Amino acid sequence: MLPFSITIGSTGITVPDTPTIRAGYSTVWQSAYPNLNTDASTPQGQIITSETAIMANVMANMLALFNSFNPRTATAPMQDYLANIFLLERFPATSSVAYLVVYGLTGKIIPAGTQFQNENGDVFVSSSVYTITNSGVPDMQVVCQTSGAIAVPADSITKVIPAVQGIDSVNNTSAGTIGSDSETREAFDIRIQNTISKNAEGSLSAILSNVLSLSDVSDAVVWENRTDAEVTYRGVTLEPHSVYLCVLGGTSAEIGDIFLKKLDCGGTNGAQTANVVDSVTGVAYSFKYDNPTLVPVFFAITVNKIGTGLSDEEITTLVKNAIVAQFNNGLGNYPKVSIADTVYAPRFYCGVNAIDGIEPESILVGTATGDRTHTSVVPLLNGLPTISADNIAVTVG
């Protein structure tokens, strides 16, 4: 029997480290062959080293398996299996979307699936059939073939591939909507935590859990006023004894049904109205909620080259992509930026610092082109910070 083992204690599961495993194998060999030299330079020492490497790999895999049953440390696919207990699925990657202005031969039919290309070589595909009129096509929707946070700055999609007779010019005169990568482990973990109160009633967590469980909802925030007086919090006024919901996505029918089932008493607040009828009593109810107001965030970033052959333009693109990706998808222990979240500039150093050949000198934020001088941006309770590559100014030193 080997003189080491996996142990389960008050601090969790522990496996022996490599030196312990090698010492154990050496003991076994020396018990069979007294006075045996087990130094790694000897033939028997090399066998022991190989056995140690095999067992260390087994222990590492066992530890990874044990950790995969812990919701706090599980990664895909085990995290997905655990989430299925709560009937949750990871948000898949989405594609960037842009709208093109197309000019050409009047009456020319552009079939769905026509391909266009931006300056970086990314391919976008038309989602419907369009016909060129005397004034062209003002709003052709195209979707990027590659899922993920593909930047779509204005005036970047200008080619038809291959060239199509009857199409003279194409261009996206405004920036497109950037897609997102598949939901990260950290973001999915936070959403799982936010939905564990799905079966509760009467609490803010019960409302939030059910709202976030809707397939067409990507973000939400809740707040409440338990006092007898009207309260204004972060720019939003709440009536006495009422709750406030701000949600991105969802329909009024879905929101109203959740309020009907999960809000025990008290009023609601917001500019949107959800009318719903109790299927049992036939009583009609009207609830209030909000959709978020978009708050564009502007970045001013200064980076320095440290032995890289990249051009300033290439570095600028890499930095912008890193900021957009972290902002929309999160990075490491930092989740994506959500409704009412304070945008802290220092959080984005890690994303920029991960780019080879540069180091960040300063990162500042603001809410206007001429106001990128702050270390944080604090939106209102109904504000959803947003990011665009066009709003990121990069200075390369």
C-alpha cells in the first residue's frame, strides 16, 4: 500500500504534492530493497520519478474532478451541469450587427446571405432580402459570421465579397452593435447565485431571480423603499413601501406575471407598464418597471511600448478590443458591466496589461468626449453603461 492518500478534512479535499508522492514511492522501493539508492540519477531513481509523474497527474485530475462539483470553482462543462439543477443555461456567444447604406442599380435584388467585409477582413452576412430603390437601401442589417466581440466602427464595412453586379457602394455610416463572447465562468456563476431564490416569494431576490431566469433578459437590477416616505436613490424616486425593477429585455407580459406571483404587497415604480390579469380570480393588475437608459462611457488610455514591433495603430486596435471585451464580458474576477454598476477605471488595467509588448500608464473614464478625466463613472440606478470602440482614445508612448 502506498504511504500517501487523498484526505478529506474541515478545509476540503487535499491531495499529496509531488515531493510527498516521490518520497512515498522511494519508501516502497526501499522496503523491498533495503539500502537502495533512490537518487534520480540512478536507473531505479528514474523509474521512481516516472511513477511519481504518473501519480501526480492522477492526483491533479482527481482534484480537478472534486473541484468541479463545487459551484464556486466548477468550469465548463460541469458548471453547465450544475446550472441545469436551476434550469439555467449559459448565454451563448452573439454576433456583432451593423446596418449598411447600399447604393446601386434601382430594382437590384440583394438576396439574404450576401457577404460583406470590413477593413479587418471580418465577414458580415445580410439577414434578409433587400431591393435597391432610387434612394438605395438605407438600413440593410448584416450579421458577423464570427461570434464574439467583433468591433464594428463606423465606415468600416465597405466591400462586397465577391463583387456583385448592380451594387455600386456599401458602407456602415454608424457604429454597429458589438457581439459578445460566450458567458464566462465568473459571469455565469454570478447569474446562478442571483437566481437561487427563484422559488422564494415576497423578497427582492425572488423578483430578481425570476426576471434573470427569462431567456430574453440579459440584465436587471432591483431596489426597494420600505419607509413611509418617498425616497430618491441615485436619481430614481421610489414611492413609500414599493419596489423598483429596471430590466434589459423581457416583455411586459413576462414582467407583469412575475410581479403578480412574487410581489406580496406594496407598489411598483417606473416608466413602463405591465398589465396582467390573474388567471384564477380574473382581477386585473397594473405594475410599473423601467428599461435602462444607455450611458456611453468614454475612455482615455495611455500605454507605453516595451520592446514590441507593433505599430501604434495595431496597439490602438488591440487596446480597444481588450477594453470592449472586458466591459461586455468581464475578465477574471471582474464581471461584465451591468445596470447601475459603477465603472472603475483601474479594473481595466488587467485587460490592457495582458497585451504583449505594452504596459498601461493610465486609464481614465468619463461620460463625454471632453470629460475623460475620472477614475470612475457612477450611473443612475436606471443607467446601463455602454462601450464603443469609437469612444476609446488611446495614446501610445
